[in-house]
Amino acid sequence: MIIKKRKKKRKSNIKQSKKLNDKPAISLISLPLTDRVLHDSKEKNVSPAVSYREESKRILKLIVYINEFDRLDEEGKQICRNNNCENFVCKPFRKYCSRKCSAEFTRWYNKNFYWRNIRNSILKRDNYTCQICGLKLNKKKRHNKKIENWLECDHIIPKSYYTFLGYSFDTLENKVKTVLEFLHNDKNLRTLCYKCHKGVTLNNFKAKALLININDDN
Ligand SMILES: [Zn+2]
Ligand SMILES: [Zn+2]
């Protein structure tokens, strides 16, 4: 699609960024999750479950920043951020060639990459109702209630399973793919109340710890 078109340009961009910064944060996540958790737990002499908890905290930070879409041509001139535009940037807009591209790209980015926007659209879709126990809240009172009554947005397939599903965060294309197809895919998201969310997360955590232990035995 749009992303494929820019494949060649992106690759040269990534090479350049590697030159500038020899220690890309991305290398941290190139190892399969299970390997990393096992490695961490051995190193720190703690159970895989504790390491897994730390690992999942790190995954929460893996979002795609808007400046990662910046592109340069072979001579280092900056190209418009907008996916399907190959114009050079225009001074008054700096990151874009025109006001139109700026608006178009920003709208696309905000809609797909800002968790708050995604979460709000899911809550609205589910009519502010917990999909397990049916607790319903008035959207305007969402934050006035006790924490036990808050509505949250849950990943049906937990976020940390992305490596098991073949997704990765190694290149910008893969990051975008992982976010759009998995992390922010509305089919994988649902509204849960605080209590149900806690229960579901705990069960997922147990299942994951079990999976890690099975791998450890082998
Ligand atoms: Zn443009
Ligand atoms: Zn509930």
C-alpha cells in the first residue's frame, strides 16, 4: 500500500539514523520476548514472572513517534512527511510541503497513533459499557466515579503477544504494521470496567508465566 511505495526511501533513512546513533533502542526488542524474559530473569536472579512484568512495562513505551516519519532524499534534503507525497518540505511548514499535506498527515497520525483517541473511540463504540459485566457509565461522569468504576480499554489478545503473532518493531514499516494491525486494531480492543480489566489481566499474566515456564523446561 502507501507504506510499500516508500520502502526504498525508508531504508536509506534508517541507515542514516543508525549512523548518527550507534545504539538504536530498537535492538532491545529484536530478540523474541521469551528469550529476553529468560535472559533477564537469569541475569537478575529473579523468577521469569517478575521479569515478564518488567518486560511488559517496556512494551508500553513502544509507540511510533511522529518524527519517525521524517524522510530525507539521497542528498539529505527533507521530503514531506505525508505518506503519498514526494515533494520537498516548504519552509513555512518545515515538515510538510503544504498546509494540505500537514493537515492530511496529522489527521491520519492522530487517529491511528494516539492511544487516547483510540481508547475514546472504543469506549464510544461500546456505548460506555463493560463488555464482560455490563456496567454502564455516563460518558461525562467517567472520571468522577471511584477508580473501581472506571472504564478502560482492553486488548483482547494482550499487547505483549506481538512477537508470537509475528509482529515486530525493528523497522518503521513493521512498527506501523504492528500498531495498525494489532495494538490499535479496533477488533482487538474492547471496553472493560476496572474490576473486569484487572481480572482479565491477571489471568493473561498467569497464562503467560505458564508459557514461559514450559519453554524453560525445554
Ligand atoms: Zn506533501
Ligand atoms: Zn466489568
